[in-house]
Amino acid sequence: MVKKKLSPVYNFLDKEDFTREDPWRVFRIMSEFVEGFEVLSKLDKAVSIFGSARTKPGSPHYKLGEEVAYYIAKAGYAVITGSGSGLMEAANKGAKRAGGHSIGLNIHIPSEQKPNRYVDTLLDFRYFFVRKVMFVKYAKAFIILPGGYGTLDEFFEAITLIQTQRIPKFPVVLFNSRYWQGLLDWLKKSLLKHGSISKDDLDIFTLVDKPSEAAQVIKKFYEA
């Protein structure tokens, strides 16, 4: 008679088991949601601003990003960014200069993103999807500065959630027509032309070029 081997007994106090086993990861995920909800629920109103981490201080995009955040903070909104360098830093800097509350949602990635020095309130996340919930849940608007894949990810997720009516419509503002025009042309010439989106879907977001216009779009939306 062949004896069956018993399943190994897990030591639930073993840190390695905790980090390897998916059922236990749920508790880590829950803890990130709880901490994020607890801290950010105290905000009165905020705007999430996205942009490239690779933009250098002193560049035209950096200066404009700082100005955009400055006007947002002057309008009474806290500014939420990913807390990193580049345009995230510019936005936090602009908010701080305006005397506004500057929030950073930092992500743990292999390249080790370091929070910028202009963040007032910092939250750390291991999971992108938890962090993305925080960007949407506590923001009255999104501002999309020039950026790369991460910026595009946040932009398309926001307009998808609005298009599918998973969240109420709120202002999504693309800043800098020169940077984004190629994308907009592609949306019209490819997606719209082939019926993949409707004409109304192009109205989910607004394109502006002046730093003060982003705050004006948000103000006009909520006044209406």
C-alpha cells in the first residue's frame, strides 16, 4: 500500500510565505486601500495631475506644468500627483507655491521612484491598481500634462470609466495641443472613422493651452 504524502504545513508567521502566497497578498492589498481611504477621505476637493517623470526642471513643459498646478491650487483644490520627478514634481511645486495642499501617491517599482520634496502628504503603494483607484476616487478632475505610457494609461482609464458610465462624468483636461494633437488626429481618423468610438466620446475630454484655462474648465463644469 502506497502512502500519500501529506501537504506541507505552512508556517503562517513566515514572512516568505506571506509574500509568496496570493491569499495572504489580499491582506496587503486591503491595507493599502484602508490607508488610502483613511487619509484621502479627509480632503475637501482635489485634482489629479499626470505627466512625464522624465521632464527636466527648467524645461518649457516643466514650467507650464508648475503654472497649471499653481492655478488649480489658487482655485481651492488640493493637487494629487504620483509624487515622482519631472512633471509630477512640477505640479507639486506649483501647488506648494500657491499655498495649496500637495499630495503624492508614490509607487514601489524596480527603478525606485523617490518622492519629490514638494509633497505635503505622502502615501506609498505596492500595487498600481490600488493607487489608480485613489487617483480617481478622490479627484474632482484629471489634468493630463505631456507624458508617456503611464500618463496615457491614466488618461484612457479615466475616459473609459466615463464612457462606460462606471463613474460620473468629471473634467478630463488635456494640456498642450501641440503635444497631444497627433493623438487626437489618430482618434478621429482611425477610431472614429471605423466606428470604434462615437463622436460624443470625443467630448469626454477638453484640450487647453494656457495654464489658467485648466482651472477655468473645472470651475465652469461645477458651476454648471
